[in-house]
Amino acid sequence: MTVDLVQTSCGTAVPFYDFKEERNQLKDWAENKGREGIQEYWEKKNTFSIDGKPTGI
């Protein structure tokens, strides 16, 4: 067997299985970053897809 790629998810924005409450981590993170901080994050993290192709951002 050859494994080329393995991914995991942090689960930050994934809802609880049985709804108990909203998770605020992602909302709080975004609010702390602000619009400019989010734009910078996108430019740093989302310019290439997982297979190395440009995303057009």
C-alpha cells in the first residue's frame, strides 16, 4: 500500500452531534482577526489548493 496524502480536520466549525449550543471558536477567531486579518490569512493560506494548483485568490 502507498499512501500519498492524509488529512485531518480540527473540528472548529463542526457542530456537536446532539445540538447543545453553537460553537464560538471560529466566530471569535474571525472577529479577533478583523477584515484585514482575514484577507491576509486567505492570501497566505488559500493561494494554492491541496494538490498545489493556484486558487485564483
